[in-house]
Amino acid sequence: MARSFNRRLARLLRVDDTVRNTVTSTFDSDQVVSIIGENASGGGDYTVVSGAAHSTSDTTSTGGIGNIKIGFEAGKEITSANDQYNVYLGYRSGYRMGGDNNVGLGANTMFGAAGGSPSTNTGARNLAIGNGIGQNITTANDNVMIGHDAGIVKQAGNVIIGHSMGLTTALTGFNGDNIFIGKTLNPTVGNAYRQFVIGYGLTSKGNYTFFLGGGSGIYNEPNSSSFNTTSDERIKTNITNYTTGLTILDQVNVKTYNYLSDSDIATAHPELADSDGSVHEGLDTTKTVVGIMAQDLETLLPDSVTTRENGIKTVNKDELFWVMLNSIKELKTLNEALTARVEVLENN
């Protein structure tokens, strides 16, 4: 199949033997190598090379089998027999990358970490489509990167789709298993792990968090303000009655407040800054909010408060809902007792 393709490619280009090093096809019993372009050379079995100056010298580049390198210096430094089945299309795509089964489409895509070489930039099974994507990949595997400047990737299993992702100064990139979809999105820390963000101009809330943008509202098809939760009695054990009610609810103080700007937070509470020394909450400072203080609730219902990696506390209101439900039931019982007393007094 590869031999037939390269024969047809050479025939289609119709380059005669007087143009040396412009089209060369070698057919042995075990290999098919097509080299197209001035000073383009080198490659293992079943390799297609197209463009100028693909090897570190004109004639000695080797590399593994099945590589396709099209564009100026695409896959230029591939030399190891272990660097196999890569596809690099575009100006300096895969320039310093080794590894196997990578696909880079676009200028400077999967360029390889600065100061590295295919012997150290050995990431495998990565897909990068766009311009300037995945330029600092070293040993990262199984990443999908689509867009422009879409991510500084250091570990495996990231999905990064969009424009200018993960490029904030000192927030140095994605570790493993992150999903970022949108534009100008960033992780909160340099070692971002399992952070999920969808939107525009957002910074993640930390590892193991999901941040969904939508400044004017977030909607779902059922038009519900809450998520469903698994609650089948058949899959539960250690079932007991939860009786907390008025004694706790009476101590919860509801307040109004405004949020501080990121710069004001960083000034007043520098311990809350991310690894770049800044705060990236992006909260609306003009809106007056009704709510509770996490520190107050933490003393009453500690399981309802979580402290994020940067030290900022967050509230989950689920348990508070059940406290309010029990409080309503307690008030109902008190009201019934009072009603009964009134009826007795009225009848006497």
C-alpha cells in the first residue's frame, strides 16, 4: 500500500532526474522511502519526507519506520529507530519530538521542549492541530490539543480545545487528565490535575474541580435549578434518622455583602494567591449578594465547607437544606401544640 502510494505521488509530481534531491523514491523488498524537496533527506522504512532541510545533515538522518514529515524542518531531529509512525505537517511541526504515533498539523506544532531533543521529548500518541500547540511536550502521552497556542502540556491524558489556553505567566501548564474547552482558560496551579473548565477567560478553581462559565446564567434542558442525585434506598446501608434542625438553623446568620476584586484580595490576603502570586476568582464586585459566611457555617456544619488548595473556603448547601426541612417540621409540631392549647382555652 505504502509502495503504491509513493509511486503514484512521484508520478503525479512529474519531476525528472535532473532535479536532484527533489523527488527520490527507494523501493526495496522491505522499505519504501519518498523524499521530496531541496535538501530533504533521511528516514526509516515506509517514510515520506517533504520540504527543506529535514535532517541535521543532508544525508544521514535515520529515524524509525512509517513517519510522514511535510514542511520546513518538520520532524527534523527524528533519528531514533523508536520514533515511529509519526505524522508532522507544517513549518517545524514536531521539530524536536521523538516518540511514536504522534500527529502534529500546523506551524510549530508539537515543537518539543526547549533544550530537549527526540531522546528526551518522547511523548507518544498525542494529537495537535493548529498553530503553536503543545510546544513544550516532553514525555506526555495521550493528549488532544486543538486550536491556537492551546496549552503547555507536561503529563498525560489532557483534552485542550480552544485559543490561548494555559499560557498565564507562572501558571506553567497542565499535568494530567485535565479538560479545558473555550478561549483564554488557565489552570490554577502549575501542576494542574483533573481540572475541568468550559468557557471564556476563566481560571480553574483547583484540582478535582469543574468550572462552567456563563456570566448571564447557566441553563439545562429540564429547566431545573438543581442536579439529580443518586438516592435509591436499595443501594444504601447504615440508614439512621437525621434530626438536626432548629438548634443549628437558629445560629445561621444570613448577610448581604459584595466581593472584593482579585487585586484587593491579593493585597488584603496574600495567602490566598495562586502560584503566580495573583488571585484569579474573577467575581462580580458590583453585585450585592445575599448569603452566609463559610467560616460561620463551618463551626456549625463542618462537612458543608471545603477549603480549596489556595485556602479559599467554599460552601455546599445540601446539608443546610435538610436542616431547614427538619426545622420546618419542628415548627409544625410546635404550631400544632400551640393550636391545641388555644382550642382548649377557647372551649373553657
